[in-house]
Amino acid sequence: MATQRERPYNRFNFLVDLGDGNTEGPDAGFAEVSGLGMQLEVIEYRNGNSRENEPMKITGLARVGDVTLRRGLIGSLKLYQWIDQIRNGDQNALRTVTIQLQNEDHTATVQTWKLLRARIVKHVSGPFNAKGGDVAMEEMVLAFERLELE
């Protein structure tokens, strides 16, 4: 579903679905998503009787890094309930998290990232500062097993 064009898209129009089908309202409203990506390992191998002095490069395992999502603290316990499911061993706690980049007028999704078998591995609230005027933030880090782009 990726939509190609000559000029790059802006990075501030995106939707996040935490695996519950909801991209509307405060629970789905994230200010920042970072760390989307993947890396392929390369294994070097050379036979002892090879006529070339350079090793072959063989594609190894694909690795994905953790993704960090940040949003203003809204008093919702949904993220805590999800991480609580995970730490209590609920096998149904793994989710498919979807991040969709929208065009400028929010009428179409131009690219989608799917984080398969995702789970929260870190949840942080704050910092709080009595002299500050910033919004109180919460952050969660997701570990997942596979990244797919559409």
C-alpha cells in the first residue's frame, strides 16, 4: 500500500494501533515513534581450498530493534494493563502493532509498518519537575519479532 511520490512526506501525520484496532482518541495518540528498522546479519565463510582469498557472504538472521513510543500522560491504565499481562505470562498478550504514515490531509495511508508479536518491555513515566512547564510524558519500548512494510 506504499504510495510513492516525488516529494517526501512529512513525519508528523501518523496513526498508531496498539493491536486493539483503535487509532482514535487519547489512548492511541502518540507524539513520537522512533527506532523503526531492521538489519540483516552477514555470515562470512571461506573454504580452505578456495582459489579466492575473499570469503563468501551468506545472509544470516534478520534482526529488528526495539521501537519507542512517547505520549503525554493522560491517566489511562491501558499500557500498564498490557505490560501486566506480559509479566504475568499471558500468552495472548503479544500483539500486532501498526504504525501508519498519513498524507498531509489525512485522507490516505501512504506507508504502514507492522510490528508482529510485539510486547512492551519497558514503561517509563516522567520525569516530573515542580519548576517545569512541560507536558508530563510516558514512554514505552516495544520488542517485537518481525517487521513488515506495506
